Amino acid sequence: MKSGIHPQYHSITVKMTDGSTYQTRTTWGKEGDTMNLEIDPTSHPAWTGGTGRMLDAGGQVARFNKRFASFGLGAKKDA
């Protein structure tokens, strides 16, 4: 490898939201720094299976239903 062109690769401590820590090697920060995570696999709904909600920002769903109702793609109707 060429010298002087690669970032320094060193050990840091990663602190999870629940307070647990682990050691890893990275180019982030300096040797011995601590990275405090705000979101991690123990708290984020993407990993914990949290419920997601569909938000109708600005009536987008309503506009879609109105626009494509003639194709049978609009809101479901009770039979």
C-alpha cells in the first residue's frame, strides 16, 4: 500500500442507546473515542418490528383514489 494516502484505522468504543458498549475498529474519530448512538438495532422500529403508519400527507392517497377510481384502483367499496 502507498503510505500517507489511507485514513488511520484504529479502535473505538460504540455505546448503544441501552448503555451497552462494544469495541470496534474504524476510521471514524480518533483512537479511544466513544461513538454514542441515538438509533440502533435495539431501539429502532425497523429492527424491533415496530408498527408503521401510513401518513396521508397533503391528501396524496385521496388524490390517487380520485384519479384512478375509473380503473378500479381507488378505495375499496363494500360489496
